[in-house]
Amino acid sequence: MFRRRRVSLEQTGASVAEAAINSARAADLEAVVDALEAASFRLPFDDRADRERARTEMAFGIREFLLPRVTEPEAPVTGLLTGLTGTGKSTLLNSLAGRRLSPTSALRPTTTEPVIWAHRRHAGRYWQEFVSQVEERIGPSAEIIVDDEDLLDHLTLIDAPPLDGASGADLLSLADLSIFVTSATRYADSQTWDLLDMVRTRGLPVLFVINRVPRDAASSQAVTDDLASKLAEAGFLPRPDPALLFVVFEHRIDVSTDGLPGGSVTSLRKELSELGDPAFRSKLVTTAQGALFDDLGGKAGAVAGFARNEAAAGRELLAAAERAYNARIAAIGTDLEHGKYADVATDWDPERLARSLTRHIAVGAQETAAAWSEDPIGRRLTQGAGQTLWRGSEGAMARVLAALDEWGSALESLAADRSKRGRLLRPTRRRLGVLLRKSALGGAGVQIPPQLIKRYGDQGAIAVVRAARGALLEALGPAFQADASRFRSAVGPLERLEVLAAVIDDKSTAFRR
């Protein structure tokens, strides 16, 4: 802990730090984040946005914070200057640097993009990835300042623009330490405490700086006592002790640096230099990590539950579609047995037969859409698709015609495979294929042609005709599956959700402290 005890850290052992650098944990985290990024919550549950937010936040926390810490345990601490606009964060950064790094102005807010101040020696390590993370979440125009300042040996400082919404939470997720800056005139604002709640949610260690404090002893004591009391009451300080605050008194701004005289921030610099102590730095990072581990561990259970819930709901919808389309295939099989298509058995008309068979696809679509309409999620999906899911898809007729053509080829192969007289010449195969087609379409009561009986025997002929009917159903299968695929597309890739739930369950120990 900082020697002056102005940042309160959990008293944690070495086990978390050791686990964080353990290659097994890194591999587990990689597996979890890969599964998170592959999956998505697509079904229209009422809380769909919350589910997606939990998934993306968890993936971001692992990918952008935990994994870099695991793979680069010696990376510098990331300190984020946070606070309301106009409290003097940029002035404080310039004061620490002794030169102008971040713009200051009477206009608010002056800092509209992050200013990142880091040591030159880190440029070849985690630096490019870290900068890309900031730019990805906050914007591509972050100002990057590389320096040889000793203070930065173990510390990277970011002067943040106003933190609000998702971008603020994302930037906080990259930090190990919040250097929270307020002022004598703004510490009581409700916005200050809203921002502190964001920092608390992230679980970061916090160093409190009160800026622009009046130099009058009585006034400064009143201000610092009041702020310390408020922070202690809110649970940010262990006790209402002004000594736990960094106090920066009012000074005239140095126009050459846009900062305060160096002596104004001497105590703050000394505290930040404590990060050069490897044991302390490790403990601070461990505290920041631990809070994120706890947060992500809670999200992991919720995300796994969402994934199982959505996958189960989707499987039920797909099962309804499978039943409907399989029922239509079975109905065609019954029609074949009953000779419903006998009229095209002799006078072969593939287009007429295809129209009859395609009507079964349309009925399958209608029955699926009707079944889905009885389910809240299915109803939203069918309504979202308009009328398209209530009728067969475009191209269904063409696919059935292609299936009939494939069936004709399959019949010739069947005729040859069942023959006991050795290899058949092509004309013979074609002639036998036509006879099989007529017999299969004629129904179970049709008299089997003597040519087939002569070729295959009494029982063999019956069996080969039955196989010909089965071959038609098999050939039609892909056409029905192609139509049903519209319903599968509406539900989305459920396998990825199932994998996600399984991976989170399997790697749950990765989130234990």
C-alpha cells in the first residue's frame, strides 16, 4: 500500500498474482474469450440487449485487460486521471510532467480525446496493443506522448475526456488505478458522485486529489474535512481523515507549462513513485484484477445461463420445424404407397409431379410457422419475417425437379446393384430404371412388371420397388432441408451458444481468485 496510505488496497496474498501469470489460466481465458466472440444472442427475448451487453463486456474485459496482464505481468500500471470537466486534470498532468502535455482552457471540456503519457522503453512491449485498445474504445485520435520521465518507469498515465456511458466504462476497464481529481468547488456535485460510482463498479483502487483548495488554513481545513467525511460515509475511505487526500492549493498557472509550480505536486509524485516497488505494484494490479475477476466471474455465470436458455429455446423451435418437414416427407411416402402419383407413372411428367411434391414443402413451412406462432419467441421471429416463413421458399420447385432428376439416376444404380446377372449395359439399366419408377409411383397395389420379377425374383422385385420409393424420399430430403434452413437461419447458430456455455462451465476456475 502507498506509504502514506492514501490508496486503500485489499490485503491479498500472492496466489492471485501467481494465478494471473499462470499459463494454464491464460489458456483458459483465451478459450473463454474465443467462445464469447464466436457466439451472439440473436433470439428476440425481452432482455436481448442486456444479454448481448453482458457477452461483449465480458469479452472486452478478458481480451483487453486480463489477458494483457497475464501475458505482460511486468507491464506498467495504468493510471487514469478521472474527474469532472473543469477540475484541473489536465493541469495536474502538466504539473507532474513539468511541461505542456494536455491542453487547458477556459472552454469546457478541454480534453476531448485521451492523452496517453508513457515511457519510451515500453514502446516495444505491450504499447501498440494498449494504444489500439484505447483508440478502439474511445476514438482514433488519442494523443500519445512518449517520454523518458523516471516517473513513467512503472506507470502509464492517461488524461481522460469526460467519462460517461459505455466509452467511460471501457476506458476504466483498461486502468489499474484511478487518480480521481475533484476541486474545492465541485466535489459536492452529484455528477462527481455518479462518476465515483462508475469507478466503484469497476473496483479500481482510487487515489483522491482535491485541486484548487483555498490557501486560507480555515477554508482549506473545512473543505478537506468535508470531502474526507463524505468519502468515508460513501465507503471510499476507511475513515474521514483528510490526510488520506492529496491536497493541491490554488496557484497561478505557469503559462510556459500550463501547469502548477513543481512543488505543488511533490507529494503526489512521491506517492506515484512507490509503484517502483515490485511488491506494491503487484499488489495494486492484483487488487484491480481481483475486482475485474469478481465482476467477470459473475458475468460468466449469467452469460452461460443466457446461452443455455437461448440454445434450449432455439432447439425447441427447430424441433418443431423438423417435425413439420419430416411429417411432409412421411406424407409423401404414404401417398406413394397409396398410388396417389400413379397418374404420372405411365405418362411421365416430372413438372406435374414436382408441383405436387412442392406443395408439401409449402405445407411444411405453414405448419412450422403456425407452431412457432404458439411460442412467444417463435411468434416474434415469424412476425419479423413478414409472410416469407409462411410459404415455401423461392426455388423450391427447381430443387424438387433436380431431386427427381437425381432420383432417375439413383434408380438406374439401384437396378444394377440389385441385379444377380452381373454388370448391366447402360440401355438395360435405363430400361429397368423406368420400370422401377413406374412401379414406385403406381403404389403398393400395382402389379409389378414381369421384367422386374424375371430379373430380381418375386420377393426381390417387391424389395427393389420398395427401395425405389425410399430412394425418392431420400432424393427429396435436401429440397426439404433447404426450405427448412430458413427457419434455422432465423434462430441462428445455436451450436456456438452451446459451446459457450460448456466452455464457461469447464473454465470456471479461471475466474476464481
